Amino acid sequence: MDSKAILTYIEDNKQRFLDELFDLLRLPSVSADPKFAGDVRKTAEMVKSRLLDAGCDKAELVETPGHPVVYGEKIIDPNLPTVVVYGHYDVQPADPYELWDSPPFEPVIKEEKIYARGACDDKGQAYMHVKALQAMVDTGSLPCNVKFMIEGEEEVGSSNLETFVKENKEKLAGDVVLISDTGIIAIDTPSITVGLRGLSYMEVEVTGPNRDLHSGIYGGAVANPINVLCTMIDSLTDENGHITIPGFYDKVEELSTTEREQMAKAPFSLEEYKSELGIDEVKGENGFTTNERTGIRPALDVNGIWGGYTGEGAKTVLPSKAYAKISMRLVPNQHSDEISDLFTAHFKAIAPDYVKVKVTAHHGGQPSVVKTDSLAYGAASKAFEEAWGKAPIPTRDGGSIPIVALFKEVLKVDVVLLGFGLDSDAIHSPNEHYGVFNYFKGIETIALFYKHFVELKK
Amino acid sequence: MDSKAILTYIEDNKQRFLDELFDLLRLPSVSADPKFAGDVRKTAEMVKSRLLDAGCDKAELVETPGHPVVYGEKIIDPNLPTVVVYGHYDVQPADPYELWDSPPFEPVIKEEKIYARGACDDKGQAYMHVKALQAMVDTGSLPCNVKFMIEGEEEVGSSNLETFVKENKEKLAGDVVLISDTGIIAIDTPSITVGLRGLSYMEVEVTGPNRDLHSGIYGGAVANPINVLCTMIDSLTDENGHITIPGFYDKVEELSTTEREQMAKAPFSLEEYKSELGIDEVKGENGFTTNERTGIRPALDVNGIWGGYTGEGAKTVLPSKAYAKISMRLVPNQHSDEISDLFTAHFKAIAPDYVKVKVTAHHGGQPSVVKTDSLAYGAASKAFEEAWGKAPIPTRDGGSIPIVALFKEVLKVDVVLLGFGLDSDAIHSPNEHYGVFNYFKGIETIALFYKHFVELKK
């Protein structure tokens, strides 16, 4: 592969690469909300046609009970290695819309960053792979086969992907799964994610009286489900930041002192972290650093809460019901279904007899760890070194990509998390953005990964 | 006054009295929501014209910075006593609409009850006074003067009524203020409210990070404002159901054993109470009965809570902000402004350093007690005895009518709470209703009050 030709090609096509990504970002492919179903499908169609434009021999929409998976491939020689690319074309809901400085589905570049829902997560990052393929094809330097699997349900738990992968093991056969849905520590500190947390996501409903009551007539005599829910939520963690669900920590992987010392070497400034978030203090499990709290320790967060009157002014209601969405991030050896079961049993057990509770599990996902001694990791490391002039640091991320565990189990290949986002990209938040630099540098790094991967494979 | 003539008049005009009330109920006079401002005014106009129809010499809309007060009067002889009637034509918001069995602003009668927002609180109850006047005028038995003050901001704290009353002391001069905005114990157990709780209504905002965060990347390391708000709310009451705000109970009126024994004589079935509300257990301050908990003890309730993602499905957000509306019901000698200040200081004091809090006070109101040895109370008692065949029991209600304290202070007259609702009328809730029997019996009782009041005055 001629690395220079690739670089020149990227340089010559920058505007087109941006314009094409903008087309994709304009489609509100919010998988969680049924009202966007038509846009989700339009997005899948666009991804399919872009794969063909980029040089794929074939591309198709594979239907599922939910949103379709876009599959595409370019097989240049069955005897050569095959890179399987995974990404997702769906995005998180964009609300609250009023907190966006520019509309979420009208992409703009400000201060060298692309602002739009999905700019980073994951349209921007997935599209780098499409453009890397095109760069290699058009410069005659594609060194191996490539397969794409771009799904439309990642933000709602990839509920149909497992079936798709299991039913298409042959079709998806390859030597490595390459995913860009994570980040680097900083522009001057490239890194590769080697650990991801898992997820259990629960919804709870607490019912007090059978109807909304006047808080004057009944207040003080009838349990208020909001107050009760608050007390129950409060009790889920103790004063040391430990989660109190019995059995919750039983299987948590404990890292050795050496491993923790290794982790501590990653550059990190607590002052900058706090200042960037506008907080005076951090808060988490006692005895662990901030990076450990998100990297190697589980967590429990209320992602949403609602009940009673939430409009303008005052309404003196003692409501019948209160609700919360509560999720737990899991670390290696914890099992999502087991933790959901433990939560459900515990939440029911602590419900006082003056309320009734209902607990439902939303999608979950398994935690995973990527080996750093694999050939694929080695190729990714070399690609970073060549493109960024620095060897990447292995890191453990707090987020979840549940399908990583699935790929390892079903496809039996190594997974490499070659992501280029930054923590400050505000994914899942208003004003999500992605650096223009990261976008182009990512395309280059991905192309270089192919080169090093095939060379190491020889 | 010829009581029989009044009864016959009511009997002959039942359908018209219902039709006229229905016209009033069809107007969505929700004072809390600016989008209903036009309907609120239309309602005021209708009340004005109904006062004239009923026999008032004059009626007018008195403008305020908010919704107008409807004033009307019929002066038959300046030397005779004057009854001042207070009521309100505004209603609570009707949401959640989906929980109504029939639309809130399309009144219907089902099982002898009028279903509509405001059917009981307070259009139905206020309109009984208009029809009682008409019955007395048309039967030639009005024994004294009458003045009406029907306001449009009771459900938002009567914020402009104080100025109105203070500026119109002469106009409102009279011998008693009569209010129907409370209830009786049961159809077979008439009662008169002699105690009302006051109100402090607060809104709190807890801010964590400066933007919504991805709960995977930050969860466990950054304080989640929803979790923090839950912990703060939980801490506002202790395991005995006591409110923990320092100084909160300092001025609470303590009742004597005799007074509590007296209260305990009111008929009450805890089993029926629980069954009617669909709850297995009641919950409140230790050491007090259910009636004491709402009648003579203060309470703290979360009236609304919201934060994070509250839509369909799952969103893994660690939100920037969480909010709650928290109100406290107050008992005699507690002062609304003082309690609001105590709450604000306490809520700020308990905020941990990893969040910021903002506390705002909505409208409040003073608790009040009505004397049972007054001439006005005596007349009300006799009116009940004549119309219902039973002497009424004095009760203490949990709700608040903040202006009661105002009338006593500024107009220097006794107030009588001649209400005919039932606790089960679901005021402030979906499916609010008012008994057809109560509506007509109320009109009769009100007319009889005039008779006994003037007789006792002689």
C-alpha cells in the first residue's frame, strides 16, 4: 500500500467526504422512537448506496424484526485476509432540542468541529470506514477483502443483531472485526480501548394510591410514591458509593496492583476534568480514582425520573405513580441478565407495604476486554504510530458496546476498537460534535490498519 | 323566609340549574396555564352575567395584574346585615387527560354525579351561591344584602386577591364571609370545616455537570443530579415520618388530649379509607391517627419530579439537571413565608459540594382556624340541621384556602366554610366530580344560612 497516495487522495477529497457525511447526518435516524422509522430506513438505503459507490461488489439491506442491517462486501481474493467492519447508522434521540445551539439534524462546522446528532456516534465514525475503503480502492491499494455490517439498532440494544450474526456466520466470516465507536484520550494522546463496561437498564414504576390525590386532603396520611421512589433510589447506594444490591459485586473482576498502576500512567488531569464538566467535586466509589471508577468499576445511575405535576407553576397533587429509568454499568465477569435479576429481586424486596412496584428490564449488554497481544491489536497500534507519530495507550472505557462480546463468541475472531472520538464530543447529549481533524485522521489510520494487518498476517 | 317556597323553587328549576352549571364547566378556565387565558376571561364574563341574571343590582370585572375578580352585589337595605360570598371560577389543570373517562371540559352526569374539571372545585360550589340568591330573590325571601367576590386565581395562589381586598375594604364591608370550597364527611354526616392547613410550595433544581453526559463514559465518576436529588428528598423526612428541616415544628400548635379525643369522635373507617384509595397501608407521622395527620399535623410531599430521559425505551444519559416541586402543608401558628425560608436554607445547607442547587418559592398560604362559638358558625350549624336533619360536626381539613386568613385579618369578620364536597370527589385529579344531590342540597342549605344568620343577628 502506498501510504502517500492514500494521504493525497484524502487531501484531494476532503470537501466531498464532508458533504457526503452531512447528507447522512441530515437524516434523523433515531431508532428508539417509532415516529422516525421512515428516516431510519432512508438512512439504511443511503448507507447501502454509499457502500456501492465506495467500491463494494455488492450491498444489501438485511431485514430484521426491527430496523435493517446494511451488509456490503468487496472480495478481491478469497485467499487473502478479510476485515469485517461493524458500525451503526442509528442515533440517540436528540431531545432536549432546546439545548442545541444549532438544530441536531442540520450539520454545521464550527471551530473545526462537525455539530450534529450522530456526528461522532456513530455515523461519522462508521463513515470513515466507507471512505477508507474508497481511498484504497481508488488508489489501487486495497490489500485484502472487506465486509461491512452497519446496523440500525445499536442505540436500542442491538436486539436483532445477535440473530443476524448467528444466522450469517458464514457470510460474516473474517479475520478481525474492526469497530470505530470509541475514542482516544486526546488529540496528542492516541489510545485504543481494550475494556468496555456492560449494561443492565431497568425501568421501575412505584404506585401509591389508585388515583392522583389532592395533597392537602391526603398529604401526611398517604404514602407519596415520589417520596417513596426517592427513598428507594437513595438506598441503592451507600455512603461509600457502593451499590447495595445483594450479590452485585460477587463476580466483579478485581485488578492487580500492577494493573492499576499501569492504568494510572495514562495522562489525566482531575482539575481539567472537573473544569470541563463545570463541577466543583467528583463523586464515586471510595478507594478508586476517576479513571478506575469508569474503567474497572461498576456504577448505578438514574437516567430518568418522572412523576406528578411537571408543568409551569404549582399543582398540589399527591400522585398515584412515580417512575424511573435506572441503569447499571457492569465490568468483566458480571453478567447483564444476572444483574438485572438481582436488581429486580432487590427492588421488590425493599418496597414498603404502602406501595406496589413494577420492574421491567430494557436491553442489556455484556462487558468485554480486548487482548493487547493479538495480531489485530498490533496492527492497530502500528497504524496509529504511523499516522499519529505516537504509539497508542491501551485504555478501559466506561461505555458499552454489547456486541463486542457477541462477535468474539460467535465469529471467534479478535475485535479491535479503533475509535477516534473524544470524551468532550458530547455524544448522547445536545451539541454532539466530531472533530474534522479526527474524521480525516481516522480515515487515514483505518487504511493504514489494513496495510499493517495484512503484512503481519503474512 | 319561607323555606318551603325555596325548596319548591329549587325543585322546579333543577334542570336549568344543571344546564347553567354545565355552560360554566365547558370553559377551560385553567389559571395556571397562559394558553387558557382567553377562556379564563370568558368564564369571568359568564359569571358576571349570571350574577345579574340571578338578581344582582350590579356586577363587574375588576381587573388585576392577573385574571380579573368578578364582583357583584344586591343591596336591599343598608341597615340590614350583609353576607359576602367568596368563590373562584378558575380550575386546576386537567392533565393527565388520558386518565379521564370522559373529557374534562365536557360535563356529563353519571350515577348522579357531575363529572368535569371544576364540577366541585369550585365552579359547582360557587354557583350554588348564585342560584341560592336567585331562589331567594324570585321567592321574595332574600332577608339581607349580599356581595359576591368570585376570583380567577385561587388555583395559582390568589396572588392578586390580597391587593384587591385591601384596596376594596369599603366595597367588601359585610358581616360574614361565606365560602363553599370544602367538604362534608359524608352524605349522612354533615360537617363544617373549622381548620385549614397552610401551604409552602417550593421548586428545586439540582445541577450536576454542565451538560447531559453519556452515562457509560462518566457513570460512577460524576455525581448524577437525579440520584443526589433523591437522596436530598429522602433526607427531608426521617423514619418516624418527621420533617427534618431545623425549626420546622417550633411553632406547631399542639392540641390538648381533650381536643384530640373530640376529633376522634368523627366517624372514620381506616379499612374503607384504604380500600377506597387502593392501598394496603397508610403512612404518616408516628403517634398520630390518619385524621390527625391531615387535620392537625404538617406534611411534606413531592408534587412533581423530573429529570433525564423520560421517553419511550432507554437512553443512557447522566443528566445535567434534576427538578422537583415540593410542598409543605402547615398547621396553625406556622407561617408560610417563614417555613419557605427554613426550607430554602436547609435545602441549600444539605446540598453536597458536587452539585449546585436553586430553590424558588411558589405561592404559599397561611393556615387558619374558624371559631365555633361565633354567630355565623351558629347560623351555619342551624342551616345544616334544618336541611340535613342533623347537626354538623366541626372538622379540620388538610387542604388550604389561604385567603381565609386574609379575610379575617383585613375585613375583620368571621368566615364560615360552608362546603358540600366529598373527599372522594377527586378534585385536582382526573375524573373530578360533584354529587347532584350535594349541588341541590347545598343551594338549599345556603339559602337557609341567610335565614338563620339574619334571625340570630336581630
